[in-house]
Amino acid sequence: MVLTLQNLLFPVMLFSLLVVINGLLIGFFLHRFMGWDLTTALLSTAVGGASLMTIVALELDADAVKVSILQSIRLIIILLIMPTLILYIIR
């Protein structure tokens, strides 16, 4: 088990890093091209629960509505579209 976990350490760390970088890039895109304030844009693309990010947005005086909508869209995409894509790719 330790050997398996040791072999998976690099892919897990790489995937985690890519997820964070992706969120930052999309957040900066929303800030620059959509005109959103930086806090709202970064919270909207951050990996985390929709309710948690909305609460953080309220605490930081960001636009909680935008954050909750984008987080909800992200959740819907992950739950509805990704399983279909994975089944399509596997076939």
C-alpha cells in the first residue's frame, strides 16, 4: 500500500497544482476581460464548496451572487457532463 501511494504521489501533486493554476488563470481572465473585481473572480473559480465560497465572498465584500452562480455552474458541469464524457472516452 505504501508503494502504491508513493507511486501516486507525483500524479496527485501534479493534478492538484494544475487545478489551482487553472482556477487562477480563469479567475484572472474573468477579472481582466469581464471586468469583475479580482476577489469575486478568484472566489468564483476557486475549488471548494459553493456555500463556502459564497460565505467567504460575503466576508470579503465580493459579489456573492456571481460567486454562487459560477460555483453552481461548476458543480452542475462536474456532476452532469463529466460522467457522460468519461463514458464516451472509455468506449
